[in-house]
Amino acid sequence: LFVNCIVQLRCNFESAEFFSSPQTTLPSIFILALLIAPGYLMDLKLIIFYSLIFQFYVQSLEWDYDGIHTGPANWSRIASPLCAGKQQSPIQIWPNDMKIALVPRDLSPFDFHNLDNLITDAVIENNGHSVQVSIPEKFNITVKGGPLEYEYQLRQFHFHWAAVNDLGSEHTIGSSHYPLEAHFVHTCEVPINGSSSFASRIAVLAVFFELVSDPSVPQTTPLNDRHILKEDFEIQNFYPADPNSYMFYKGSLTTPPCTEDVSWVLFTHPMPVTIDELNSFRELHANRRREGEKWLQRNFRPTQPLYGRQVLFVQQDLHSYKKSNDATTYDKRFLNISIIFALLATYFNF
């Protein structure tokens, strides 16, 4: 049993680090308890005692993307049972399997409010799993319309990437990844019928990014794990010029607690990102205490089974489509998005 415990827990007997964290301290307590009480393992009370210790150890593990016991395959055990649900995200999207809907014939256009506001004092943070930018509530950036049932307010956005350019995005088109995917997380509070309570609803707008050649962008000085952004930026510069071309389905959060009944909007047209910007993300520490040299070079969850869910492919009706100056719009957004990425990504180059 002692040997089996070592094998299962992959215990690392390095004296300098063995008692330095819950991941090693708790299994060591478990093993020492086994050594102290040989011959008594058949006692029911001791078996319950050991089981409780082991359960406490499992629950103390912090989820990540690459651990044997803490990676996505075990999130439902160590983080949240919801991660084993039937409406999980991300998913593989197969174009031939999608149902087509047109704007405005089948769905209303998206109605964004305050998307062009200059955002100041946003909190940018390396939370150990991603770069997250929290938007102050006072800016009241909202979206409604299309397949969304309610009006949602933007709370934060974060990014998913990989160590190589042909992986990174959480959602895939067929089996193909984009190198980067941004999630703009919106919430709203909905009254529960016959009650004074409210239920939270979540909508995530996802933007894919594709590699482009390097533009000339300003450089900034690396700062700490958490900082208040003093540079102004507009959320609309992260969104494609045509927000009414997208895919929609019902899924979940892609990180624990993996809450379901999330409305997903995946914009069809990708935005630009440079290799230098991608590399800045790849140089983040996966541990905010910076113990060892663990870099956050892969933070995307594998795709989850669809289980019969319908994916909607929404396009603008050509008869009602009014073409804008695409070249001017793209050039302006290309410059703005590059500047914003330079400001965000270089904050956390350690």
C-alpha cells in the first residue's frame, strides 16, 4: 500500500521542496500516517481517517492545464463536478453541421452600447492561468440582440494560447486551431419567477486571432502581476469589423467551475496578432509565486463532446448588407489592436 501510494501520487522526495506546498505536504502526511499505524489498516475508523486525509489532499490541488492529476481530465474530481457535464466548452465546429441563420431575417443585429468608450483604470492581472483584464462597472459596456435572451454587461476579458502557432485557441474549426483566442465575459442578473432572488446568466464573445507580419509598435516596461492600466483603449478595437458574422451555441465556462448554460458567440473573422505579441504571452509564469521555472505556454482546454447540441452559423443577409470602407477600417483596427497588445502583453514579461 505504501509503494502504491508513492506511485499513484508521484511523490517527489526532494528534501528542499518536499514540505513546501500542499501538493507535497498533504501526501507526506498521508504516507507518514501509514507508517505510524502498520497492522491497523483494517480498522474501519482508520480507513475512514485515511480516506478523509486523501480527499482533503485531492480537494486542495489547484487545477492547471498540464498536470497529471491536476489537468483538464481531472478537473471534475479536483475542482468542480460540473466539468464532467454534457454541455461543456470548448467544442469542435464543423461547418457542414451548422444551421444557417440570417441577419436581420432570422435574428436581429447585435446592439452594443458604449463599445467605443475609452477604458481607463482597467485592472490587468496574471492570475496564473491567463492574462485577465477586468473592466470597471462604471463604463457599462453591454450587448443584446441576436440569439441573446438578455442584455449582458462586460466584466472582463482574457486570452488562451499555446507554445506553438498551430495550437492555442480553445474552439477549433474542424481540427484546426487559431494561435490565440480572446474571451469577453459578460453577465447579467435575471429575476427568478415567484421569488425575490436573481440568477446570474453568462454570455461570452470569443475572438480568434491570426498571425500577421510585425508592425511598428511602442514598447513598455514590464510590471508586477497586477496593475492598473493607465493607457486608454476601446473594446471595439478587439472586435471584427463585421460583428454580425458569427457562430452561436450553448456551452459552459472553459475553466473551473465549468458553469453551464453559457451563451457562446464566436466571431467568424479573426483579428491580427504578431509573433512578438504571442511570445510575450508565452513568457508568463504559470505560478504567481514564481516557484521554479514553470511557464504558462499552454492554457487551452481540449474540445468537449457536443452531445447533440446545435451550432448556429449567423451571417448578414446580402440584400440588407451595407458595405463600409473595409480597407480603412481594417488598417485602423490593425494599428489599434497592435498597440493594445503591446501594452497588455509586455506588462508581464518576467
